[in-house]
Amino acid sequence: MAVAVVFPWRCIILKFYIRVFEAGIAFALVLAVVFASFKTYAPERTEESEKKKRLIALLSVLLGIIGSIISAILRSIPNYINRTHFAFWSMVPVTISLVFFLILLFLKDTHTQKRPRLYENLFGAAVFSYTASTIFYYLPVIIMLARTLVNYGESAVSTIVLFRLIGYILGFVCMALSALAVYKTLIKLSALELKVSVAGAVSIFGITQIVVIMQRLYSLGIIPRNDLIFAFIAAVVNHGNYFTFAIILFVMIPPIVLWKKNRSITEVYHNNAELRKLKAQKRNARRWAKCSLVLLLGSVVSLSVLRYYVDREVPLSPPENYTIADGMAIIPLADLEDNKLHRYAYTSEQGIEVRFIAIKKSEGAYGIGLDACDICGPTGYFERNGEVICKLCDVVMNKGTIGFPGGCNPVPVAYIVHDGNIKIKTADLEAEAHRFK
């Protein structure tokens, strides 16, 4: 049965926006930093070298996207691949490329003049490898989020799916705009400022990447068991969002530097035409710097304030009292006359708390079901402004369909009305205990 179409659309849009944005903003900013370094490294900015760099960048992105689509398909097939092994081997080329890129970055000044063509080819290979492998590792997570746009039992052509799609696309757009603004800002910095910015951002992100390798090697015993190593790995794995904030805050520094450098004209000019050109260049630099700061500040707000708003915990009401007799859970009909949602809990023989709900839908009609559904699991339902709402997806239930299977409705539980009571077999509740493990 379908659920009602009354729902807080802002929350649905924000939820999908945050999911996509959180999954992609870190690697998008780091790739922007890498491309900025790649754009400005050539000792001789010839048309041929510029075309070559554009081709390398384009091919690396395309290869990464194609690989990501294949990876997402393979991951979506149940039991087809070992995800732990797959994640480990996917990260190996990322970390190798990372080390290769950083070495070449720090050798930039000494080798661009001695062997410019060799350095150009090596640096291009490092950027190509790091970009393609990074996209291959991180993008599938975002692609797989598209599977949640339409839940089981829903129509693909519905308002709620449209709102989810809007949030999904919005996350992609904001992520891309932030990366573009950072890229445009960085290419206007001096060589030293750019090198520091690139090395810092890539190194911060690299810590999380190297730890993926360490975690696997540690679990296999290749890295010796040590409390300090374990504490380091656990800290990085459990606080990955801190590294995302660190990357965002670090790349906020270049726009501030760029804006300060372009507040006034200090360069020598010989005529009004040169003065107008300098003014235009500085105005353009300040605009990109401001744009970057606004988008990066928006990123921080999105991952803190908006995420808290979307993920805020909705407390469930405590279970109410009822009686058990002759293998039946007994709820007086008089308790349901207020037309409110009532929650109960049954402890199974294995000690599992099985929650179930009851509500009067209309005269002589009652909705009885588990405090869980097939789509969202045992997250539960709560009442807001007289409406029954799924705690996880914030979808409003049609009261008339509670007690029927399908969609986000509570899993129905068989019951009878007898002697002024709702009676439910405890054996039926025992059979559903697995849903609450």
C-alpha cells in the first residue's frame, strides 16, 4: 500500500544533499588542488603543453568515472566481490600515486630546468594516476546513493522521489562549484604559495588514504600489533569527518591570501591601459577569492549545522504497559480511543526487545504493526501534529494503510479484537524478533 504524500520536503532535499556532499567534497577539493598544480607547473606555457595537460586531465577523469560506474555495479551485486579486499586493492594505486606526486612536487624547482621534458611526463603520469584512482575509489559511494532515490514499493514517478533527486543533484552541483572556485583561486597564487597549498591539502587527505592500507595490513598481521599503531588507525577511521573539515579549513587560507594581495595595486605600470588591465586582473582575483570563501564557509555550515538538523535524533516515546495471558499480548481498546500512536515492547526468549505499535484509525478499525518496516528497519515511528512519521526517512504514513504491507508502512502483525481488547499472539512477536537484533 502507498504512503501519504504529506512530508517535509525541505528535510528530504537536505538529507540527500548532505549525503552526496559529505561523500564527495573532500576528494573534489583535493583534485581541484592537484589540477591547479598541474595547470601551472610547466616551465614553458606553450600551446602544445597546454593541450597535452588538458588531454591528460580529461582522460584521467573519464577513466575514473567509467571505472567508478563498473565498481558501483560490482558492489551492488550481493556476494559477488569481497568488499574489504576490493577497497584495499582500490586504495593501493591511490597511495602509490600520492607518494609519487608529492615527491615530484617537492623536486619541482630542481628538475624542471635540468630535465624539463622528463619531469613534465613524470608529473603528468602522477596526476593522471592519482586522479583516475582517486575518482575510482571515492565516486562509487556517491553513485550507489542513487539507488536510495526510489525505495522498494514506491513509484519512481512521485513527488518524494523528485525531492530526493533535487537534493542529490544539489549535492553534486555545490561540490563541483566549490572545487572550481578553489581551482580558479589557486592558479592565481605564486609558485611557493601554490606548492604549500597543494602539499598541505594532499597530505591531509593522504593520511586517511594511507590508513586504509594500514588498517588492512594490520588486520592481516603484516604490520606488527602495537597499541600505538592501533590507536592511530582507530583515531583516523573514527574521525574521518575531522579530516574533511581540516581540508576545507586549509584551502580557505589561499583565498584569504589572494584577496589580501589584490586589495591594492603595487605593480609598476606605464599607461592607463596597463592600469585598467591590472585593475581588472585584481578585481577578478578578488571575486574568485570571495567566491571560494563563501562556498567553503557554506561547506562548513552544510557539514555541521545542516547535518545536525537533518540527523537530529527524534526521541521515541517510552513503551506503555499491557498484559500477557495465555500466550497473548492484551491491549485494552479503551487505551486507543484517543486516536494517538501507542508503543509497546515485548522481550523475546532471546532477550530481544520487540517493539510494536497500535493506533485507532477509525471507528472499529485499528492499525497494528511492528515499530519497524522492510525499508528503514527498526528505526521506529513517532507522532507529530497528529501524523505518524517514519523516524529515518521522515515520511508521513497514511493512517488508513497502517496494518497493511508495503512501502514505508509498519510491518503488519496479526491480531484479533475480543472482549474489548486487542490480542496479539506472543509467538508472532517472537517470530519477528530478528528485525530488532
